[in-house]
Amino acid sequence: MTQSHSTSSEREGLTPAKLSRFFSLPFQPSRLSTYLAVKKFEEVPVDVLLKDGMQGVLIDADGTLGPHHTRNFDITVIDHAKKMLQMGLKVAIYTNASDDRFQPFEILGVKIVKNVPPKPDRAGFEIAMKDFLGLHDPSKICMIGDNYITDGGAIDAGMRFIYTQPVKGSEAVIHRLTRYLAYLCAYMHGEIRRPL
């Protein structure tokens, strides 16, 4: 089940899956379970992932790898993705926004998830895992992102979620507000954990 004809703006907008997840979070803290929390993508500890048996990583783009809709990524971000690959992890970028701006990552061998249901739809995570990472065990996969509503949907698919503080940039006010409210739910339920 793919959505090959949905546009970036449709994928970024409010979807039934996003609304359902958003309204359920205050009452279902298990859906906020955070494996690690870091200030920025480059601080994700690759050695810890490997020690814990992780085999694959899905990475959000906007707010995680850089400001929303950026086409220019900091070299430290690109280098950290390269380190993940060099240390044996399979890596793919999974974004609800435009997916045609990741050439520096593709050159490294990072897959770009395309034509799948938008996050937080569980089917999208499963397709990303099987078709883009070539893996079949969700417990061996981490989703790295700045949003408990969309990226945190990986938890529902059986994956681990790594929360990163959002990279500031221009984004819709409703997106910023709902993301912050979901973060507050995770914080109040004690679901945010820092790496050792």
C-alpha cells in the first residue's frame, strides 16, 4: 500500500493518523517511550546503538538533520550519517516533506524512503524497514526525529525512538505547537531519557 501520488504539502499536513496519535498521547504514555534523547543528531551515540543490537536507523529530515525544507546540510550532520554507515548500520532518511534534496547522503549510500504512507502511519514504517533498510525485525531499528507525533509513530511499529531537540527554522505554527505539546506529554510521563 503506497501513496505515490501524495504531495509533500499533503504529507506534511494534518492527517487522520497524525490526529489520532496526537489525541491519544496524553492517555497512552507507552506510545511516548523514548530510547534516547539528544540535543542534536550528531550526538546520537553509534557505539550505544551497536551495543544494544541495533541494525538499522531511520532518520527524519526537517527539524532533525537541519531546518525545515533546507537543501544545505551541515558537514557534521553528513559525517555522522557516514559514521553510522561505516560502523555497519543500515541508514535511510524518512521524511514527510520533499524527498528530492538529499544527494550528499545518497552519495554515501543512505537510502531515501519514497512513495510510502506518511508518518506516523505504521505501514509506512514497515515498508521503510523492509524495502529501504532490508531488515525485518523492528526491535533492531531506531527512528531518530524531533516529533513524538510523526517520528514517534515508530514506537507503534515496534521500533525504538531517539528524540532530538528540533533544529530551529521556518515551519507552520500548528506544526510547532502540536510537536511541543507532544513533547510535554513525554516529559510529564517521564518518558524522555538521556544517553549515559
